[in-house]
Amino acid sequence: MLRELPPIKVDALVIGHGASGLMAASALASQNNNVLVVGKGATATSMSTGCISYIRKDILRQERGAIDLEALARSVHPFNDIMERGSLALEEVLLQVSSFFQRSLSDQGLEMTDDAFHFFDMLTNAGTMYSCSIAPSFTASGRLDRLREGSLALLGIEGHRDLDPRLVAAMCAGHVDGVRVRPYWRKLDCMGHGGMTATEAAARFKNGGTQELIKTISDLEEDSVAIPPLFGLQSVHKGMSELCSESEKNVFELVTPMSLPGLRLQDAMERSAVGHGCHLMKNHLVTRLEVKRERAVSALIETPTRRQAVSFNSLILATGDLVGGGLALAGREVVDPFSTFKVGWFGKTEPLPGQTRYDAAMRQVVEAGYLVTHEMRLMTKEGRPFENAFGAGSTLASFSFPTGVGLGGELLTAWIAAEYAKEGS
Amino acid sequence: MAPFANRCIKCDSCQKACPVVTIEGLRSFSGPRGLAVDSSRFPEDAEALRDNLYKCTACFRCGDVCPARLPLTGQIMALRRSIFAKDKALGGHARILANIDQHRRSIEPAARRPEAKPSDAKLLYFPGCIAENRLPIIYQSTASLLTKGKAAFRVPERWSCCGAPLEKVGDSERLRLVREENLRFFDGFERLVTSCPGCTTHFIQDYGLEPLHTIELLYEVVGVRKLPALPSHRKVKVALHQPCHLARTVGQHVIDYAAEILQRLPGVRLVEMEDADRCCGGGGGVVAGHPDVALALAKAKVESAKRAKADLIVAPCPFCVMNISRAGGVETVDFTNFLDARLK
């Protein structure tokens, strides 16, 4: 049934086309490696907020505004070892990865502001607080410390699901001190009838809605205006700067997951990877890995009707967590779908104080993932590190609990994996 | 039914990716999740979805973005099979069924058709209904390219529609009939090549054959990249449309082949078109069943090409060429036609 295509050979094979896969691929390709990225399905990146945070909630309690690197290192298991015995300094890696990331995205028309060493607070479209380190400039202009002592209009557009201004106003009443917040519902002719997804709205908005929106915004009396995401990657910078300059107000997007911001980040990262020279095969599934002792040798890539063998010098596994399909469940146990690498977790099997047995079991499942060395090398089932296979991103153990820790760790591990994978190829 | 629906993680990726949702909105179209996942919990209500079910263009984009890897399009086609009844078929679909019964083609045959020359070549060329009866230029260009590449071929003396349109209508009875006929007519070939990605996919998935799409044959076997090209053609900016069944079921490599072949032609510049892999509306029996939806999608495709400042859309699929041409605005030609005119 499946037709075999002639086999190919690459320097590095990256499985997974989310943030960590594309980051590792770009990093390798920018050093003249021949890189193939294979991915299938919607990535978690495309559903994310499109912002990057390197932090977990427990690190935020440190000195405000700055990130405690030691707490960061303690928080995720592979980082522990990096600090203790790795040859890379976490601080330096953070600097390199964020500047490479920001430069690559800026080439694709997505300006990201601030650095990996600080964080700031913004409002989400649910009215909750969101802390992150790197965000698109048109989102970051809504950071709460800049809004203090000012007034903020929440502008909902009828039919657009991403921003319900009344909900946000009610939710944020408690924790946004010193900002006068007022909700507005407005109807735009260009949007037609209501009840549409953000992508649909963006498609309708493309046909000349900016002027109408500028007029609506100018009529508001507040000096800052929050709007739902309305532009795709191609038009977002032009659109948002037009809104700001023409209305002479600070117009910004609220932090919005499961919508255009995530899709924009995904789009920009894909373009950037291709720009660095990667070959990107979306809609393909890696169905088999061939391993000889501690070396991964080749893989089989499949579409519904075709099959192709790829041999490689190094392999980066960035397939995502259990929900994303990078890991599999067998009964109550999390297992490696390739039946090759070691999977495990770092927590305690006994329930923590106040936890039920069910909580502990659940946490164990969610926290499990691939185990790696401090060089991000995957391990055989017996625990011997691989020479040329690396893991990156949320597929690693302890990366998916608690959920929603931001894409920073994904980029960081991908960068380290690429750094050591280079030596192999 | 339930395990399928329960594997959905409700992320809405399919709804965002669905081209028909962008055209119709979620008020008048349920989208892949509504059709394939939610409705499977209420199989007795499938009849009420009849109109909705036939708006799907079977572009496979939903299944491709699905993180849970649910075969959403397959599920929609299964629902179509479950509610199929000849007397309830939409106008265009009833015509397809009548044409199959009468001529063994999915469309009304043209008065003059390209003639099949008898030969004992082991390479079988299956032109498909459109390339034979609506766009014979595809038939002629393919024949010419194969001749230029010194690949001896023959067209079966008799053949029936591959059955892909019947699959989309949901008629499994006629589907079985044409499959059995074709397997008889195809006797004694070593390799099968098709113009239409729909036929290619259908031969693989329904017949269990191993056909090649024309581009695969030209690239892998004929070695079209080594054929000499005509010099000094006028400069042309080309947007390469990615037909759904070619890019998603046959495989992305065919699109890579096509792009590589085009880039080598003198005077040709490929321009990047937004959403190049978005369905043009030509598939899934939507042209016959809901022509308004098909036309709106074709118009969106032409708009993308215009924004990319393309002079020409090249589409490696007869159905796509036909449907995008209906929208007008930017000239649309078939891949083989475009290539043949530029090779010596």
C-alpha cells in the first residue's frame, strides 16, 4: 500500500515543529547544517499566548521584576545539572537564546521586546494577570506598570469572541490598582454578522476595517485602548502601528491564548526556520526509529500514502507532551511511543501533605516525560546516554507540570540540545 | 463511535484550519468538529446534517492540524455513506450518478475526446474524467512530456471513473462497481500514472494499487529536470497552488518536486502565496453540491495570488484548475501544460 520514496540523508533530523523543534532546527541550520524538520498536527505553540516566559510561579516571588536564575535552575530537572556540572553557564545560554530568537522573529516581521532576565505583568482576555519576559511589542505596550495612573478602555467588537470587555473589567477590578478601566462594546460594519472565530474575523478585517476601527478608537476618551487580536502575521505591525499613530492612543492587544497570537508565533518561527535553510515537512509522521547501541541511525517518515527513510548524524526529539501526542499512555503508565528511550519522572510517589492518592497519581502522569542528561542527551531504557539523540521542550520529564509555564524552557532546552548536537554532525 | 469522539481534546484547531468555516462562518456550517466529533454522539440525527455534510471539501486540513490525530475527514465521509440515498442526492450529485450509470464518467463526456492509441507499453496513463473531457490540454501535455522523456505509455482502451467522486457522494454500491471494472481494464501494467491527485489517492486507498502522480513520474523516473528547456521565454511570476490531495495525502514531497522543476525553467519566478495549501473549493463534491461555496473558496485563492502579485497560478490538479478558473481574475493553468510549453 505505502510506496517507498528514495531514502535521504541529512545532518540533523528534528521531530516536532513546535517552538522547541523549530528553535533547535534554526540554531543548527544557521551553522550550515542540513536540517530536516518533520511534524504533524497543531502545535502547543500555535495555541499559546505567543509570549515567552522563562519562569514558574515560584520564581516570581523573588525580587520583583528580575528572574532568580538559581531558582530557575532548581525548577526543572535538566537545568539542575547544567548549573552543577555542565560546561554551559545558564546566564550566557539565556542571553544567546533570547537574542537569537528575537533577531530571527524580527526578520519575519514580529518585533519582540524585553529580555529573558526580567518579567512584567499584563492582562489576559479573561481579566487575569499574566507574567512574561518576552512578548510582541504591540502586546507588551499594555504592561500594567506602564498603564498606572492612566485610564484604559477595553474595546470589545461585536461578534468577536476573543474579548468580552465586561468580563475583563469585572475580573480585573481587584488587582489592577491605579488604572481606571472601562468596558465598551462596539459594532464594526466590516465584521458583518457575529459569532466568528478569530481567524474568520481577521479574514473579514483584512478587507479594509482599519479606518473604521481608527475612528471608533479615536472617539473613546481613555488614553490606552485594549483590543482583541485582529491581524495575521503579515499585517500585524503595519496594522497596529497605524491604529496607534492615527488615533494618538496607546492601542494594544490583550494576552490571548488559543487565538491569533499563537498562530502568529508559529507562523513566524516556521518562516524563520525555512529562512535559515531548514527543510520543513509538515503533515508527516515519524513512525519508526532505528537505533544501534547508543546511536540513533535512521527514521521512517510517513504520509497516508508514502513512506521515506531518513538517515541522520544527530536526532532532536521535540514531540511535545502527553496531551500533544509526544508521549503515549499504556494503562496508567506514560511510555515512549518509539519504545527506545527512557521515560520517567522526578516527583515523590507518596502523596504530598494535603494531596490524595489520586492527585499524586495524576501528577505523576502529567510530570512524566523523557529523561535526559545535562547535555539533553536522551537515554536508553537501561539509562545509558545516547551519543547523538537529544530531547527538547515539553516532551522532557517535569516540563508539563504545572501546565502553562511559558515557552522559555522549550527554547532553552532546544538551544542546549542544538549546541551539543552540532558537535555530533 | 464514542471512543472516537472522546479522543477530541476540544482545542478548535480543526475549526480554525477549515477553509469552509472561513467562508460560511459557524452559523451556517458546523465545521469539522461539529460534523465529525459532536455529531457522532448523535448518529440518529445525521440526516439533519445532510446539507452541512456536503459542504466539506474533503481537503484533509482538519485532520492534519488535529493534535489528537483524529481522521476527521474520513469520519465525515463515513457519515455521508450512512445517509446516502439516490433520491435525496443534491442536484449536481444526482448528475454525477446518472453520468456514471450512462457513460462511466463522473461528467458528461465531450463530443471529441483524445484517442487512445493501442500499444503494449507497461506504463499505464490514467487521465481521469476532467483531463479527458473538460481540459484535454492536460491529457495532450502529459502525453507530450512522456514522449519527450522517452517513456512509452498507453491509455487503457476502456476505463471507468476511478470512483473518487462517488466516495465523496457516499455511494458505496457504484464505487464497488467501477473498482471491479477498472481492475479488469487495467490488466497487465507495471506502473500506473495519473493526472489527478484525487485519482492517485483513490487508487491507493480504495484499490490498494501503487500509482504515481504525473509529477512523481516526471521527477523520479523520467528525469524531467535533465530535459532541455526553451530559452528566453517572457518573465512570469508564478504562484504554485498546493492541491489538497497532492500535498496532504500523496505527500508534501510532490509539491517540493513541482517547485524545484518550475524554478529551473528560464524566466519563471515562484512567488509565495499566502495559504498556498488552502483548498480551492474544487474537492469533496462541493463544486457539484454547493457551487456557491466552491466559488467563494476559488475567489479567496485568486485574491491570495493577487496579493502575492502573481501573473499566473499553476495548479498540478485538473479539478483545481477548473474550479479556480471559474473565479477568474488571475489566469490558472495546469502544471503539465505550463511545463510542456517550456520544454524543447
